[in-house]
Amino acid sequence: MWNHRPRRTISQSAAQASRLSSMQAAEKDIDERLAALRQQYRQKRQRSITEELFDIVAGFEELPH
């Protein structure tokens, strides 16, 4: 008899568990998306740096020796 929980409390607990699960899934999705965006940014940045270095080297090679 002491362990009997009212139906409303069980329902509220289930709803809370569902919300928690949804928030955890959303947080995981956000973390994964941020990781992908960071990777894209780093790749674009590295590509830009590499292109700039190629331009510098090409310009240097054009100088009279």
C-alpha cells in the first residue's frame, strides 16, 4: 500500500522522462551539428591559408633572381 503511486504522478513522471529524453537527443544532435560546422570551417580556413601561401610562393618565384 505504501508503494502505490497515484496515476497522475506516474503520468507526470512519464512525461518528465519523455521530455528529458527529447532534450538529451536534441542536445546530441546540436553537438553533432556543431562538430560538423567546426570541421567545415576548419577545412575552408585551411584551404584559404593554403591558397594564400601558394600565391605568396608564386609571387616570390616571379621575382628576378
